[in-house]
Amino acid sequence: MNKKEMAKLYQKMSSKKISIMEAKEEIEEFLETVKEAIALDGEVRFPKRGAFEILTRQPRLVANPITKEQMKIYPKKTVRFRASKKMK
């Protein structure tokens, strides 16, 4: 589902009449708020839905498949969503 489809669904589910552009803006505001909360706290939980967490991936060595040269992939942070048991 892309953002436009999500905005259409949000528009249908909304109790008041809103345009697709307003729906997109509200979705964008929500996503920005979640991003800021994850950056501040490292985790955002939604009861009975799931949680967004920051994971730190460890550095590792990999080989270039063509030249067989060893390369180091540096550590990085990724965001993971873990669904609750009730969502599954």
C-alpha cells in the first residue's frame, strides 16, 4: 500500500469530510511525529498493535562477489516494527 492508497482509506474511514490532500498531510504529520518520538526515546509502543524499535546492526565483513575483495560494512541503525500477539 502506498501513501495515496493509504490516504484514500483514511478519507473513507474519517468521521468528517476531508480531501485526499488533507488526508496525506495528516498521515505525513503522524509519521513525522513517530520519527521524532523514536529518535528521542528509541521506541514507540501502540497498545494492542505493536512497537517501533531502533536496532543497531553490528559491523561485518563481506566479500565482493566479482573481485573477492573483503569489505567492511559499518554499523548502522534501523527501525523495526514488531506486531503484538493480538495483531497476529
